[in-house]
Amino acid sequence: MILFGISTCDTCKKAVKSLAAAGHDVTFRDIRAQPLSAAEIEKIVTEFGSRAINTQSTTYRGFSDFLKASEPEAQISAQPAVMKRPVIHAGDAWYVGWDSAVQQALGV
């Protein structure tokens, strides 16, 4: 299982801790230290569409009108921190966020 996030994100820290406590083998990938490839961004956007973007973040609010109007792939490429976190890849399944539905699906 790979958890894509940012090392300073409290939600990502909480998710890693909870998943590990539930017995999952979690690999944390800091998307700032190890940027996503174009193929990874495309896969995430294919799975979640515009839900992959955290439109409530200060990163997104700081975007120019042009960037706000661009495709999610361009937004994540320009500023990885705009991606909704965490994104979890577990086997063939993908999850975004850390709400009760994601936790239940992952057995946490």
C-alpha cells in the first residue's frame, strides 16, 4: 500500500499511523520530496477527476485564474500540494481523503 501525501500534513500522519496499527504495510511517499510522474498524476486524475484537487486549500486559492481554470493534471503538476490528501493506492483500489468511508474500506 502506498500513501501519497506531504510529510507536514496532519491527516496524512494520522492515516499512516492508523493504517499501520491496523496491520497494513504502508509506504509513505512525500510528493514534494518525490514528485509524481506524469503517469501517476494521470492515474490519480482518471480515478478521481476534479475531486483530486483540494479547492479549499490555500495553495488552490493562491492560483491565478488561468491555473484555476486549467485541468487537474496541470494544477497538480504546477503545485503538488493542491492534491487532496492522502491518496492511497492499495492493490487495484484507489482512495482519496481520510473520511469514515475510506477508513471502513481499508479496515481501520
